[in-house]
Amino acid sequence: MRFRAFPSARMFGSSMCRASRHGSGCLHSNRLLGGRRLAHASAEFHRRFQPMHAIRQRLEEVQQQHPHIAELRTLSAGVPILRLRSTDGGVSKPQVWLQGGMHACEWIGSATVMFLIDRLLENQDVLHAYDIHLVPVVNVDGYVHSWEVDRYWRNCMSGVNPNLNFPTAFGKFGLLERVLARPHLSSSTIYPGPQPLSEPCCQAVAEGLQALRGQLHLFVDFHSYGQKWGYPFVHSTAAPHNELQLVASAEAASEAARRV
């Protein structure tokens, strides 16, 4: 996978803190939260990591408070997805998919998606150009487990690494990975599963994306590994056909993050 790196840990403000076991770690600096004045309740929500029930409750509140632009659904495997769109007379628009919580212990990914929801509600101009689908927690069962049992639980409850459970290059690993990480074993941290889309949460994402085929212009999956913006491919050294576009997008996103 190619990367564009952020030069500092300032993507979400200067006081980002390590997550604690009980989610009391701070997320966003007073400067960032106060800069554009989120509503008090929203600002308080974003000052700490939130358990699954609080995320669901907040999503329900958003739908109730903004019924004209917010549509909340539950995909298979109990994966909640919030769609934000303006009502522009039924005009077909490009689709954007933003998700987090693929790896259960990476709470900052889920927190990022929840933060973006409030930013989009605060400034709705972008919704006139795009429909935006937001999935704060893909790996719901694993996320709950990381709160209630094992803070560092990463994969699906079956032990499958959800990142590697999709059809593209399924089970394709380099020699060192095969020898050292032994991905064919279910105890491996990079176990891809018995077959593609064996995990219900991965099926839910695949089905959601398939429904947007031909309309999807942007897909972003938020993780917590470094200050980096990654783009394809991770399984091959070959360049994708749209590499120039991906590089330009990565550089634009990285520069925008540096300015926060």
C-alpha cells in the first residue's frame, strides 16, 4: 500500500490522548471543538471515546433531529449506517462512503466518523453535491468485546481479520508473512478466514458498496495506524490504473489534515 504521511500528530488537534480501557481518553482539543462551536451536547460526546450503545443512541438522535437529511439503517450483522443527503428534487449525486471500526480496538476510527457526522450537519453545503454514507463501527461485536472484555481485541469474534476477508487478493500473502505470521492458522492476527466474505460485517459492507456501484466516488476506511493516508494496492507492486488520481487525492487529504 502506498502512503502519504502526516508530519505530526495533529489530525484531530493538539491534545489527542491515548485511549484508556474505559474510554476516558480525550479525543479533540478545546481549540478544535470550540473553533466552530459544535452544540454543547455534541462537543461533550466527542471529548471521550464512546461505547457501542452510546454511538447507536447518538445516531438515533441525529436522525430524530434532522429527519429531512438523515436516514439511519441497520445493515446485516447489526452494522449501523447513517446516510446524509440534501433533498434536491431527486437529483442523482455521487456517493461517498466513510467507515471506521473495522479493527475493534482502533476506537479513534469510529470516533472520527462520529465527529465527521457533526461537522457535516454543521456545514451542509457538501450535501448538495454528494450523498454521504457513514458507518462508525463495522466490526460491531468485536468493538463491544474491546470495551467489555479485552481492550486490545482487534479482529472479528471468529478471529478473522476483517480487513483481509474481502474477495480481492483473498489469502494472498508474501513469503515472510506466510512463514512468520502463519495466516493459514485461525490464531494468526492476519487470518483472512475460511473464504471471502465469511464474516457477516464484511458481507454487510460488500453489499452496501455493491448497491452503490457506478455511483461511488470516494471510499475511506479510518484506522489508527500512524498519521498516514493509504491507497491501493497493498497486495501488489503494480500501480492501479488511476494512480495519479489516487496520489492527488492522498496529497490533498494530507495537506488538509496538516492545516487542522
